[in-house]
Amino acid sequence: MKMKQPRYTHRLRTRAFTLVELLVVIAIITLLAALLLPVLSRARAKGQSASCKNNLRQSGLSLAMYVAEHHRYPPMWGQDTGTFQTWSDRLAPYTSISWTNPSWHCPAYIANNGVIKLVKPPKEVIVFTSYSYNAYGIADQGDSLNLGLGIRRSDSLASEPEVQKPSEMYAVADSRTFRDMFFPGEGIVKGPIATILMRAFDDPPEEMAPLHGRGYNILFADGHVDFVNRSYYLFPPRSAQHWNRDNQPHKEAWAPRKLWAVQQ
């Protein structure tokens, strides 16, 4: 008689994670995330800066074509054509991209989620944009000196020969952004604001950090784009000549030192 072999059953015992082990895993994941986030943030910032520089290069090409055709630089704004136009409106026929198009703007500029508005109060027109134009040069806005590329009147506009060193003169730059202190509570612009005018001085306490780290992307009058540290760009003893069409510092036009942008 054949004897039955005994049947053995093996019970697999699963071991659960302890609370301590779970906390260790969570801590490791948190540490890895903390290490990766700055890297991803820097990569994103570099991508935004590269896109911004590309925008400025396109503006540089259109600026060169405008100057070649008109033999002068465009005004900051004006209505001599019968309709209100900014400097970028004058360049639009050469690029088919206007400041009213969100894709024209620096991707780091977040005013109203990228939708930029032309605001027309009763007595004036105000433009908010992520790029601004060197209309006045180093002179304060109240100064009548024609040091920049041009304001409104034809006699203020820089002719092509008047820009002594195009490769050294600031033409268009990332706007300096400010919180909405001009129209608080009116909902005209959400987030930071910036005008179409490059500001050499005027450093109110509400100024926000530059869009690209320690400085600004700048288009020079010859069409090349470079990154310039804020501590150089907004410090007259170092940069004044780069603001002016004759490549001279014009100390007589400097605002009082207390109005200079604080070095960072």
C-alpha cells in the first residue's frame, strides 16, 4: 500500500514598511526634489532668457531696416502718422509682430498673464510692455537734451550718423518692472508693470527684481544683444556714455545721486 506523502504549505509572509522606513523614504524624495528644483528653475530661466534675446534680435533686424529706409531712428511714440504709434509699432511692418501680441514679449514678463493692454485715460495714453526704448538717453525725462534715439518731434530723432558708436549704444532693453503703484486697485494691469521708456534713473522702493537674475538683456543700436548687469547698466559713472547718441557721459544731465538706482 502506497503511503501518501505529507503536503507542506508554505505561507509567504509579507513584511510591511514601518513608519520609520516610510519617513526615511519621504525624506530622501524631499531631498532629491530640493536638489532638482533649483536645476530645473535655472534651466527654465536660461530658456526664458534665450527666448527674450531672440525677440530682441528680431527687433534689432527690424530696427536696422527701419533706419536704412528712413535714415533716422523711430520716435518713442507719437501721432504724426495720424494714429497713435509706439516705437515698436513703427517696426511692426518689418517683423509683423507688435507689442500687442503676447508672443512678442519676454516670457519672464507676467503682467496680466502676458496679455498687455493699451490704456487710454482721458488725457494721456499709457503703454505697458516688457521691452522699452532708449528715447531720452541719460537725461532725465524733464530734460530737453536730445541724447537718446528720439521722443516725438522729428527734430529730436537721432539720424543714422548721429549715433557715434552703434555697437555701444543701448537701444532697447528689458523693461524695469514695478508693482502697480500708479493705478492701485483699478485692475488695469495685474502683476508688475513696465512702460515703453527705458529709465536711466528713478529707483522707487517698489521696483521689482530684474527679469533675468542680476541684470537685463539689451539690444544695442548695431543690432547685437548682450546681457548687462544691473550694477553697470544703471550706474551713471560706468554706463552713461552707452545711453547717449554721441557716446559721451554728459554729467550735466545726470540726476542727483540720491535718484540713481541702487547697485545690486
